[in-house]
Amino acid sequence: MSFTWPAMLLLLLVMPLCVGLYVRLQRRRRQLAARYGSLGFAPAAAGRPIGLRRHLPPALFLAGLSILIIALARPQTVVSLPRVEGTVILAFDVSGSMAADDMPPTRMEAAKAAARDFVERQPPSVQIGVVAFSDSGFAVQAPTSDQAAILASINRLAPVRGTSLANGILASLNAITASTDQTPRLYTNLTPAPPLTPTPVPAGTYTSAVIILLTDGENNERPDPLAAAQTAAERGVRIYTIGIGSAAGTILHVNGFTVHTQLNEALLQHISQLTDGAYYNAENQQDLRAIYDHLDPQLVIKPEKMEVTSIFAGASLLVLLIGGALSLRWFSRLP
């Protein structure tokens, strides 16, 4: 257990002084009882021993004050809390064809708008990560429930080079794996040992994770996107493909070249079918919102640092109330 304000614990040093003061008052009371009893004013009091219950209410008051002082120090502890959560990876195609304007203002901006709407509607229990891919794939934002960080990473995206759907899928799978790996990363200047052969991931491992692939589907880079989709299917990760653009296509001018680009719906539908996902068109916002309904969340136990001030404060009030009630019942007064 740790404390936010540990200096408040110094007040506990007052408790022994309170105990000493109480003992002194009790001794003085016995002396007075014996003195006046010998004069005949309180004959019964002089020879009557003091019961233990006389000391119980003051003891409860001191215990309650001690617990209250601990509460003032704002104690914190690590608690393992169960919660239901799932992981969603937003994989953005940032290839040059995403600059086409057949979906106004551009395919890229339409994809970002659809993603922002999706993020803002998710509950805190959903961890959302962002992956960008063109001819390669890389994680822009690790899975998190911080919506501000997610939206900021989406806003930074811009179209660049060619398209490799497979790299986008594989980078998303790596982001999912990294989000569940709690192994600490430590820096060392030692020569690294030869890498071990990785252990195959059991089928259906990440059933609570999905990949939302926002792309125009024009794949022109290796490896094979269908093979990558099969890898996702074996791990239990469903891929929901979102088509950005029109099937008729448009003319795109890039670096002095004229390129015709169009939405490859057939490829995106095939990828989603392989992984038991679904294909959507970015123009249908209602369908995008329904993706979370297909997410199969899982119950996980995660240790979290939590402030337990309220527990100590409640306990102190309870002890003080019990002490006061006993004192009023037995002696018709407070200690």
C-alpha cells in the first residue's frame, strides 16, 4: 500500500499521547473516588472495580480517529478488477489512391470521418488501436481506451505511397498481440542472443479482437492479402472491411501521371468472408456503428492502482458511531 500524502501519517504519533492522557484521567478518577469514598460521600464507588466495558467506547474512538488519519493520507493499493473488454484495430489505407475525390472531399478524409464517428460511439471497455499501411504497415496508436489519443492519431494520417493490404492486416495482428503481452521491455547494451523459434499461436486466441480495414481495396504490393486474412482467421480475429470510394472509380493525377483508381469490392468481400467478418461501404454510417455488436468481448482480470480513501473514511465513521452508541447506552454520555 502507498500513500498520496504520507506526511499526514505523522498525526498517528498523537495517538500514544491520547492513550497516556486517558490512562492519567482514569487514575485521577480512581484517586478521587477513593478520597471521597473514605469521607462517606461515595461509599459504593470506592470499593467497586471499574469494568472493562468502561474502556471500550474510548478505545473505539481512538481506533476510529487512527483510521481517519490513515484516510487523510489517501491510501492507494493495487486491486485486480474483472472487466469485460474487447480490442478493435482501425487499419487505415494511406496509399496514394486514397487521395482520390470520388468520395468527397477525398477517400482519406471520408475514411477518417467514418472512423472518428465509430470511435466516439464506443464504450470505455473497448480498446482501440490505429494502424496505417501503404507499401508497409506500422502502428500509429497502441490499443487504448483514451479517445482523445485515438482521434489525434486518426487526424494525423495522410496518403503516401502504394498499397499492401497484407501488411496492414499483419501489422494489426502484431498490435493485438502486443496489447496482450505484459512482458516488460528493458534496455540493455549486451549482445542479443540468437532469436528463438516463435511458438505458434493457438487457433481462436484473440476472439475478442477485430480489425476494421478502411481501404479502397486496390492492392498492388506483396504479400498476398488473402494469406494474411487466413492468418487472422486462424487466430480468431475477424476483419470488417470498409470500402472507401466508388466502384466506377475516378482519375487521379499523381506526380505528373494519370491513374484510374476504383474500389475493389470483390477483394474486400473475400477478405471479410475468410475471417467471418463483413463488408461495409463507408457511405453507410449505420452499418459502421453496428460493427461493435459483432464484437465478442471477454472477461479479463487486470491489476489497477486504486485509491481506497473512501473505504478507510467509511470504516472510521462506522467505528466512531459504534463507540458513541455504546457510550450513550451504557453511560448516557459520550466518552
